[in-house]
Amino acid sequence: MRILIAHNFYQQSGGEDSVFYAEAALLEQYGHAPLRYVLHNNQIHNMARISVAGKTLWNRQVHRELADLVRNQSIDIVHFHNTFPLISPAAYSAVRNEGAAIVQTLHNYRILCPSALLFRDGHNCEECLHRKVKLPAIKHRCYRKSYRATTALTAALAFHNWRDTFNTEVDLYISPSQSAREKFVEAGMNPDQIVVKPHFIDPDPSPGPGGNYAVFVGRLSYEKGVGTLLAAWEKLGGRVPLKIIGDGPMRKDILEAAGKDPSIEWLGRRPLHDIYTVLGQAAFLVVPSLTRETFGRVAIEAFATGTPVVAAHHGALADIVTDHTGMTFHPGDADDLTRCVEEFITDPSRLRNMRPACRNEFQRLYTGEKNYQQLIAIYQQAIRLAHARRAANLGLDLDENDVPLPDNQLG
């Protein structure tokens, strides 16, 4: 099986980049040799705005390069992660014309919502969910608070909705969670095209001993619930130490809170092995996100180290965190978060008993081995669908189950 994985890196590294790297490494671990096609948003600095808008709509250079790559390397399947803005949906057309199957991971809600978050002005927003033309997004300047940028992105989405690009040119979509899949189906996407495959952690960081502090890991921004976190810790009055890992626009707020409350410690950005150490030695992780996450990778990183999670009860976090592996609270409600923390600190045996359950959940659902099996099965299904569809276009009566799979399908 000849695999090509494609990704448009963001200017600031994030979870999507981590998944791209992890899945590529996983395929190599099992004997595949995936090719990579990558672009980086740092290129935008040297481009005119009109050029960026044009490439977001249809990048002709990417179309040519991918078509040549798929043809010359006899690619069987192309797995896209992020295509926004520089790869563009033109990539689907190029790959499809050359006969390869297409899989797209739905890391965010970009094809439904220009902000990609279904979140606006401090609350969840679905004004554009059922619209082919996302006009409310322009009104509210949902992309980078810019009329011009939002209009360009909205126009690109409208064009591809008019072409029916997202329904007809992708064989299968991967949703990291059932809750995210349901939102795409609600928006009108074909449920038969969307399969659920969670993210994973590999290699296994091993369980830690636990400890007496809470930890937050993530971007220091409003939508990640940092304000809720700080409000809850003010109510707790220093009773629970809190370590914060990450950076972002609310760094100043973190430093001010730490200056007033010595129980709060900001650790800045840390490499992954340090994060695992801090997680494994924590009593619990707090994930207070205000947005409906499509997954929540940091939660399963905590599970991998045996650490329970206190999370906002919505989106994928409501799927991932159960009564056996942590607690959930009403999103944005600092009082409810405080209640959860107080329940934990008054019953430390409950936390200790959760640690084996967290490890079991990780080993049951989120290991590299489990994920590889799921990923290859998805690739096989996409290849069958692509071959059957091409046969139908040629007037041949070929069921997808009759399609022979490429060699080396299991590495």
C-alpha cells in the first residue's frame, strides 16, 4: 500500500501537527514508508492577501504537484490532515483524477464554520451550521476578527459547497470522536462517509505515581477556559497547588494570578517528556475548554500516565471522561469546577482508585497498536470505495468488496 500523508502546518504548532507526526511515525513503525507532502503557513508572510485568498479557494500549484506525485509514485491513498489555507480543496481533485483514494481527518469544524470552533463571543455558535454560504460569519468577523479575511474564507467555502466538493471528492472522513461526528452529520454530511477513530499516544509514557497538585496543559487562551480555571482557583483559596504548562495570549493573567496566589505555578512551554512527568506526578488534570473539542488529546495523555481528568462536560471531553476516569463540570462554570476539585481533595482515596482505571482506559482504546489497526482498516475501506466508484463511472458492475487491496496492506 503506497501512502501519502498531506498537511498544512499552522504558524503556531498545535494538536493537529502532533497527530500528523504521530500517525506518520506509527505507519513507519509497522513497516510502511509513507510519503509526506507539507506546506507551512509561514509562507503567507511573503504573499499578497489576494494571493492567499486565491490559494485558499484553489491552489493550482498544489493541484499540479500532488497530481504528479500521486501518478509518479503510484500512490494508493492520500490521507489529508489540515488543508487550510495553502493546500486547499484543489488537492482532492488532483488526487481523485489520478485514481488514488482520499481520507480526510476532521480535526476541527472548518468546513462548517469559518472560525473552525463553532464558538463566538464567549459562547457556542451554530449560526452557520446549516448554511451553504456562511454569511453570519462575515457579519461577526469570525475569522481573525477581520471582515476581509472572513469574507475570503466564506467565499471559498461557498464555492466548494456549490461544487459539492466535500461530499463527492473525499472517500472517507475520520472524526476523532462520536460527538464531533454527530455535529458533521447534523450539518448535512453523509453519515456513511464519516468513521470514528480516536487519537492515540505512542510510545506509552507509562504511569506515574500521582501527587497532590492539579495541572493544566494547553494554550493559554480564553476559549481554552483559562478564565474559568483561574476563577475556580481563586475560590479554592490556595488549598490545591496548580501547575500550568503552556503559553498564549492569557500569559499575563496567569502571571498576575500566580503573583497573588503562591499555590499557582506557571511552567511555560515544556517538551513532551517533561509534560508526561508533570502529568504522572499530578493528582488530576483540569481541561476547562469553553469550546466543544473534536477530541482532547491532553486527556488521554493524562490517562496514559494514570492521572484522572476534571473536564468541561461537552464535545469529545464528555465522551472521553467518565465517572471511572474523572469528573465533569458545566462548561464555563467556575463554581461547578470548584465543586469537583473540592470533592476530589476531600476524598483522596477516590483519586487513587481512579488511577488504574485511567490506565486501563488508555490501554483499551488509545494505544498505537489499537490505532494502527483502525487506521489501516479505514485505508482499506477508502481504497475499496474509490475503486468501486471508478468502476461505476466506467459502467462496470463492481462491488467495493470485490476490489483487491494493494500489496503490503498490513506493513
